[in-house]
Amino acid sequence: MKQFGGRHVRGGAIVDFIIRSPYVGINVQSKYYHNRTTDQRAHDVLLRASLEASGLRVEFIQEEEAINSPDEAVREALAGTRGKGPQGI
């Protein structure tokens, strides 16, 4: 799902996967990229806030979880039991 101009416009947002029912966006994150700087962590928090303001609940799944236990990670994301924000923020 591309919103607010996507990656090419400042403030744009992209969701890796979108589930229509329940209405949930899932982003898969690597620790290397998403934990590397405070700017990236702040961007992830703002991404969540902007998408949730438009009515989409956003869940983040770590790359390792997506590889090692994808079914469990997606079940938790759909149930909303993963915690708030990137890295549980």
C-alpha cells in the first residue's frame, strides 16, 4: 500500500503487506537497517502514526521472525498481540 506519495515524496509511506480483514498493514524489518540510527527509528514511529491516522493498523515483524517462524509472527500481527510500534515501541 502506497500512501502520502510513497517513498518518493517526503512523508510518504509504504506497507509491505496489507490484509483487508482485519485491516492490518505488515512491515518486515531488518535489525541492521531499522535499528541503525535514531533517525530511522523515528521515521518508523512516524510511518506507523501516519498510517494509523488513516485507519490502518500497522504491525512490524522482524526479519528473523519472518524467516524462522512466519506463521506465528503473522498470527500475532493479525491478533494485535505484538506490542506497539517498531521494535515494540
